[in-house]
Amino acid sequence: MCIQDYLKYSMPAAVTIMVAYEFALLSLGLKNFVFYGPRNDFVSANREGIVSSFGYLAVCLVGIDIGR
């Protein structure tokens, strides 16, 4: 099984990631952590990049599906 076999599910995966990402931002308090959280350790110091990588992954998966 190669990577192209998994890429046929890129749009459903992208939609799932987008919905989960928005739910985490709005309902689970992730937005407050990103905007107002302390910068105590490596993860909290780089929280904007870590959290936004899920959004970039969803955009990349949408692009893969459109490009196919």
C-alpha cells in the first residue's frame, strides 16, 4: 500500500481536521491558551505555530484533493 492510496481520503480528512480545530478553538478554550497563555516552557513559547499547524495541514489536504 502506497501513499496515493491514502490521499484519496484527503478531503474528508481535511474537513474532519477543520471541524475539530474550530471546536477546540471555540469550545475547549484553545483560543484563550493561544492568545493569553503563559510562556513557561517550549510548547507554550511556540503555541501559535504548534496550534496553527493543524490548520495548515487541513489547507494542504484540500489542495491535494483539488490538485487531483
